[in-house]
Amino acid sequence: MPRIVLAAALLLLSAEVAHADDFKTCASGAPDDAIMACTNLIEGGKLDMRQQAIAYTKRGVAFRIRGGLQRALADLNRAIELDPSLAPIYSNRGLVYMYMGEPDPALADFNRALELDPNNPAFYLNRGAVYQRLKDKDRALADYTRAIELQPNNAMAYTNRGVLYELEGDHERAIVDFDRAVELDPKLARAYSNRGASYLHKGDLDRALADFDRTIELQPRAPEALAGRAQANLKKGLAAIALPDIEQALSLDPNDPFAHDTRAHTLAALGRRNEAIAEYKKALAIKPDLQESLQGLDALKRGAASTAPEKR
């Protein structure tokens, strides 16, 4: 499935107010180090309210990166209490809500961030992602396009808009946006992976494979690229080559019904009927209306061969 990207918002902490080492580490250190440095600044008693708000924000971002979403939320709430005028705090809290699967409060925070800073492309990018999650495609498209207008070199905005086009079945416009994204940022793995999905859906298997290969070079543990490469090889009749990729994808994301479906089709193509049936059932346990799995399972039960999954 195509994947979108989100952008963090930045705040600067004045080096004059703190020990230089803590300042640098709180601002840009690795998450564990940043948390310790920001805590030192917060507890040091030398920051004014605005500076405290920034330090709490930086620590909240570090907690989010580590996966501590509740602690991140607590810090960002405290930052807003200290200085409700800083737009990036709302944007970063919106990101936390997005990762928590709560799009409604995320939307409220991105709206507030844009009220405070109406020309920030990252805020439009993130609000567009919320609208996309809420299936409001027109507003999502408008926000991604506005992000590009404000920052024409924003590779993430092109990537997200391309995903929106891809989900609408407009593969050509999606590929144009993904092309621009990789031109702007040749190391943006998500853009290659999504472009590979577009090529796969068009039936251009060689270009799809090239993009999935490039994604995996940049990000070896990208389940969507591994699953996409497996699908492309399966469609080329190379089930034995597809199987290791789809199994690795499932080891990284065991709850992806589409990956289970691809593995089922792969096993069926290899003549491993009973295993394929079991795998279709796993896919359907996660997504009971997955038509590819329903059809594949029915075909195997009737004794027909199943070869490759249909387009996602």
C-alpha cells in the first residue's frame, strides 16, 4: 500500500540561556541524549517561560521518536501551557496525535498551527495527511499543493500528493510527482517505494523492481518495498524469488493482510496448497473483505491454481 510521510516542526533554543553542551544536545542530539539534556535545562531553573516551552517541545519530540507517545504528549501539553503562541508546538503535538491514531485532535492542532503561522509548508503537509486519513481527498490535495507552492523543493509534499493520485488510480500523475520527489531528494526511500507501486499497478514490472530495489538499498527494513518486490517477481512468474521477500516483509509487519495475501499467492504458485490455504485464512482474519484472498481461497478449494494477486 502507498505510504505518506510527515514532517516535524522546528524550534530554536537560544544558546545564551543554557550550558552549551546541553543546549546543543537538547536541540539536535540522539533521542536518549536529547531527553537527558532537555531535562537538565528544564530542571536547571535558568530558563524563562518561552525557553522552557521550547525545551519541553524538544524533549517531547525526542520521546516521540523513541515511541513514548504519552510522555511526548505530556511534554507538548506542558509546552503549550507555558507559551501558547508557538505554532511548532501545536504541529508537533498534532504529529503525536497522528501516531496515536487520533486524527481529529491532530487536525485541530494543525489548524491552530496554521492560524499562528499561515505560510509554513510543513503544517500544510501534515494537515493534508490528516485530511487524507479522514478520506477528505479534496482538502488533502489542496494542502499538499499549497505546501508545494510555498516550498517548491519539498520532496515530501510531492511524495504525499503522488500517493493521493495513486490511490485515485491516476498512476501517470502519481509518477510525475514521485519523479519530482526523487529528483529533489535522491535518498527519499518512500518516494521510490511509492513510485514502484505505481509502476507495478501499470504492469511495468522492470521499473517497479528497480524502484523497490533502490528503496531497499536505502532502507533495508522497508516492508512495503519488500512486499512490492515480491509481487513484481510473482507477476513475472518468479515465485521462488518472491517468497523470501514476502516472508521478510511479514516478519517486519505481521499484521499486513495484503502481505499475507501475497505470500498465499506465492505459496499457491509453488504448489504448496495447504500452506497457501492457511495463509489466505490469515489474511482474511485481519481483513475479512479482502477480495483477492477470498477469490484465491475459493480457487484453491475448488482445485484451481492461484498465481498472482491482483492490483492493490
